[in-house]
Amino acid sequence: DSGVTQTPKHLITATGQRVTLRCSPRSGDLSVYWYQQSLDQGLQFLIQYYNGEERAKGNILERFSAQQFPDLHSELNLSSLELGDSALYFCASSGQRGAFFGQGTRLTVV
Amino acid sequence: AQTVTQSQPEMSVQEAETVTLSCTYDTSESDYYLFWYKQPPSRQMILVIRQEAYKQQNATENRFSVNFQKAAKSFSLKISDSQLGDAAMYFCAYRSGPYTDKLIFGTGTRLQVFP
């Protein structure tokens, strides 16, 4: 158990819809990262928050947004969903020993 | 910008044998961390081993060890006494010094283990 909690584990939704993915980092970790992994692909960095502030942005679409709340949990909002957004979305939190990943949310857009 | 390259898309090994997965990276920084992650069929990302760039000694974790060559910017993973449960995708990752920085991943190596 990595200590990082992601909900939900699976999500099926229709094109054009909006969904919210949630992540609770490990106790004591201030950084939260979001990654996207499409089928048989590597991990694409989307965005990072540190202690409530956006710290780094990767290849995140304008239709996607994220935030980190005062209790350090984070949410990734995906809107106007397209078939190509179907992927595994990982949240990770980082401490000195490395980044630890949640189990991921498998999003299927139909 | 930092980059991580894994030049072996697939590797295979027989059970109980040893296999080495390659990783090279490019950076102009002197303080950084390197990691190997395992992604089994369950798709969970599992931290296997980490190496601090300032440490000359190669990291080891049970059957997993690394060969860190800083000058050559090489970071290979050796798996000894391979087990069927080692079959997975393995990703090499780089992180700048501060532990608040993001991980940059390679494209992965798929390891098959044959009985």
C-alpha cells in the first residue's frame, strides 16, 4: 500500500461529459502530481501542486484543470470529454524517498 | 530539459537467471535522483529502487540492484534470481534535486519471465 488514495477506481462516462478524479496524498507529503497513461504508453506528466499552489504544468489540455485543497487532497477535473481521453490517470505524492503512486483511476469515455 | 531513454522496448529472461535493463538520461544538473518503477499487469506503479546522484555506492534492494555511472549518465537495473512475478513494465525515472520536482519517465521496458 503506497499510502496514496485515488477515487474512483473506474469511471465510465459519455463524450462531452465532465468528471472529477480525487487524490489523497500520503501523510506528510505536500506535493501532488497527476499523470496520464494511455494504453501501452508511458506516463505523461499533467500538473503538479505543492502545498496548495500550482508548481509545474506539463502536457495538460485546456479542458483539464486541477486544484489542491487546504487539507492537501487534490482533484483533477476533466471536461468536454473525448474518446481519446480514455486512459489511466495516476496521482502521486512525493517525499524525500521518491514519488509514490495511487492505484489510478481508469477512465473510459464512450 | 532533462530526458530519459530506455532503448530496450522488450526483454526476456528465464526464471532464476539474471537480467539487466538499461536506462540513460541527459541532464546538466549535478544534484538529482533516479528511480526504477515496476508496473505489473494490475497497472499499479511500484517503486523498486532509488539512487541519489551524490552517492557513489550503487543502491540495492534484495534481488534488485543498480549500476549507476554518473559520468556516462547511465542507470541500469539488474534483477537477480528472476521470478515469474517480476514480469512487468519497468520504467526508469529522473527527478531534479528538490523532492518537490516532478518525475520524468522513460518509455519503459517490458520484461517477460519464462519458466
